[in-house]
Amino acid sequence: MSYDCAGIRQRVLASWEASPARFREDANAEADAATGGYRDRLVVELAQNAVDAGGSRLRIWLEGDVLWAANDGRPLTAEGVTGLSTLRASAKRDGTTVGRYGVGFAAVLAVTDAPSIGSRGLPSVSWSAERTRALLPASLAAELGQRGGHVPVLRLPFEGEPLEVPAGYDTVVRLPLTDADAARRLLAAVDPTLPLVLPGLASLHVGEREITCRREGSRVWLDEVPWASSTLSGTAAAELMAGRPPEERPEWSVTAYAPISSTLPVPQPLRAPTPTDEPLSLPVVLAATVPLEPTRRRLVPGPLASHILAAAGRAVAALLPSLDDPLPLVPVGLASGPVDAAVRAAVLDALPDVAVLPGFRVVDMEPVAAAVTGLLEAEIDGLLPPALLAHGAALDVLRVERLRTRDVVELLAAGTREPAGWRAVYEALEDAPDRDALGSLPVPLVGGRVVTGCRGALLPDGPVPPEVSSLPLRIIHPDAAHPLLERLGAVPATAAGLLEDPALRAAAEDADGYDDELARGVCALVALAGSAPEWVGSELLLPGVDGPEVAGDLLLPGGLLHRAGTDLPVLAQPDWLEPETARAAGV
């Protein structure tokens, strides 16, 4: 195969000799690319060249002061050599690749002045500052002196012997280093998300590090970490292409990527697909074929750019339903620049058409949100984890309902729980921010009733005998007892305190004859307290041998007075009443 390197050199040298200004122009353009727009894109451009050649694997490594890059793409062609040797005139025009062997190859000049390329079994092609200087016509001597000996490296190609290509690869790039430290820095700073924006690149092996990428539909596994992707593409209308360079293609595409179960640690720049200097504030990797300045660092504003950025925002919005935590991708706060502002505005415009957290709610009750969420999540659907409150502004954008204290109390009141379950509720709400709203919490009472609010209810200090459940007292069930209830108005009560409750005395006074449940309940409290207030002996009816009598009028059977044969009524001594309790009750 012949690459016509001699013919290319002859034509270029003739043009330089005919016009020293052309030589100066070529040298300046190459220097601008190598030290300006492409100064830090060595790995990116090598990867892009591999993908443009149809390769899926790229390996870059150092051997002493030589940097090597091998890919499994199509072999180098004469058209490729022409593209590499002609600034801003890529051999690729069919729209199927990004920029095969175009100006981006100038990125290698940041670390070398004698690059070579060779495909397996074919002659290699090299470029050399030293060999170029040796071929310059004498008419350029003054120009060369003014430039300090600097020449355009990538204009004169030289054909050479085949390069050794590693097994499993088809093409290799050889870069004898002029700045080994710079090369090492560039390799150490390799972008781990690079395979995302270069579809087709399945393996990027840099030094000892390998980054893998595989795709299945809209899912991408980068180093086995799953990412979601969203792609939009189209053909720009003629009015959008007005004012654009003749060779710029109207086909455009945008792809947004985000990890499904995590968030990118820092915002990413817009990719085109190489990184630009246009910052993005959203934690996505966004690649878009936007029109760029010659350095490929800055976007060229205009109708075409606006059209593509609007599509980019829609692509980002389409990612949200696929993410475990979509809120970081919801635009809030200030934009990082005009490009970021355009993308964010398009995301917000697209959100109403995207099913992001539809009908969801979040408990907004710090510091008790997590505990309350745990109580409610089994009862209501669509409850978000409280950690998402950190993205409060995003929740507002998505119109997620926030559950405040009163909302939570209302939801809790609609449910049913055992007394111990209500105690768990009080425990969770103990430090709730709105204490007043807790006043309408349901409270279970002894006997099975559940009342609204605990103000004035009796808060026992221990177990309550079952007989007490029939008494006309608002006694909070012991299994539900919690210090929060006292702070909400419940009255602490011992057994003696319960006996002092006016409602209990009134029940004894108003009783129409003997009330067995009342008698049993009061005596159960007397047994706990070990004593009784005066009203028990004068008002409470207990069963006597000859009929009910007030406790203070009854005698214990077998006592001194009973044996003396007095006419006083005698306690019937039922099995539920111990003698000691009867004495304490006034018998």
C-alpha cells in the first residue's frame, strides 16, 4: 500500500515556498491546537480516533520515554494519512463517525514532536519536526529563525517500516515523548466516564487501569456499575443551519447518562463528545453535537445550538424515572452559565410530561421524619424516604406533597393499632416540631375505647387490674403510657389517685342499688393502693349476707363483733374480695 507521503510533502513544500505566509499560517494553527484547545486531550483524542476507526478497545501504556496507544480499529488508509496531514480537513465526511483523524490528532503534539502510526502488516507513517526542518526550502530560513525553529509537525508525512502491533490489536500509535511528566499527568487524569460518550468503546486500558463499558438498550454498565441513558437525535432544518460552515452536517444527537443508584460526585462539563469548557450544574454526563468554536472548547450561540440544547434538556428529564434518586437532577438554584441555563430550562419544561414521583409524599417533620415514616410506610402508598428532604427545593419543583405534623396526626388517626402500637407512635412523635398539633392524637383507654386527645385523661403508673376497665374513668391503657402524654395534658395517677377521681365517687353516689362491676373495680384499686378514701366506706355498696350495704356498715365474718352476736350486717365475703382489702375499704 502507498500512502503517497512523498506527493503530500511535495505539494505542501511547494505551497510554503510559494507563500511563506502559508507556512506561518500552518505553524500558528498547529501550535494553537497543540497548546490551546487540544492541550489536555491526548487520551480523549486517541480514544476518539480508535472509535472513528471502528475500534472497541484502546490500550495506552508507557515504555520508558515512549507512549504507545493500540486499538482494534480499521487499518490506516491513504485518505487517513491525508486527513492527519491536513489541518481541519478530516478524511471522514459520511457522518458515520465523530471526526476520524481530523485536527484532534494535534493533541499528541503536547507530548511529542515525532508521532508515528502503523497498522498490522502495513507501512507506518510518521511526522517529525526535525525531518520537516531539514526539508524546508532556503527561502523559509528567515521565517524559521523568527519562529525559533518551530515548524508545523503534522504537515509532512514520512512512510516507514511497519510498527510492531500488540496481539489482539490492529493499529498502534507511537509517541516518543518530549515531555514525559506531562504525559504521565494526562494519563493519571483520564476521565473514567469517557467510554460513555464514545459509543463503541468497550475497553479503555490506560497503564494498569482498565475501564470497561457494555450497553444493553438504554442501560450502560460502566465498570459494571449500571447507568441509565437517554438519546434524542434528528436533522436540523435549513433555517437552523443558516450561517453554519458548509461542511457542518445537519444531523444532530444528544445523549444523557446518569448512574442509577448513586450521584456523580461533581458536576460535569458539556461533552461534544470531548469535554468542552461549558459547565453544567446537573450531575449528568451530557454529550451533544452542538456547534463549537475551532478549539472545540466553547459553544457557538445561535438557533442550531438552542435547538440542540433544548433536546438535551428533554434527554436529561427522560432519565429521571429510571433513577433511584432523581432529585439531584431536578434543576434548582442558579445556573452555571448560559449553556447550563438553557439545559436547565428545557429540563423544567419537560418535567410535567415525565412521570417523576407521581402522587408521592414525604414526611417533613425533622428531627422525627425517619421514625414517623417507618410508622406510616406500611399504611400509605407513595411515602418517600426522609433523606430526600435534603433536596427540598427539588421536591417543590416536582410538587411532592409534604406531610407536616397535623397531616401526620390525621393519617395516624385514621388507622387502628393495639395500645403498644400507639405507644410506638408517641415515641416517634416525642420531639415533633409542632406540639400543639399532637393534641388530637388518638389515645387508647382501659376497656378498649379510643378517644381523641389525652387532656385530662388518667395516666397510670403501672399495670391496671382488668376489673378497673368497667369504671367510669378515662384511664389510658398502661401499654400505651408514654411521657409525651403527660406533656400533652394527661394526669399522672396512682391507684390512690384514681380512687380520688370525682367521677368515681359520683358513680357510687348515683348508683341505683348494688353495682357489681363498680364494686369489683373500686376494690381492685383499693387492693393496689392499700387504703381507700373516706367516701368508699360511706358510699360504696358491697354484698352483705342479707343484701347490699355500704362498706362502712358491714362486719367481717368471724370477727369479734360478729361472734358477739350484734345485729350489724355481715359481709358476704365474695371470692373476689380479700379480707385485707375489705378492711381497707372500711368494712
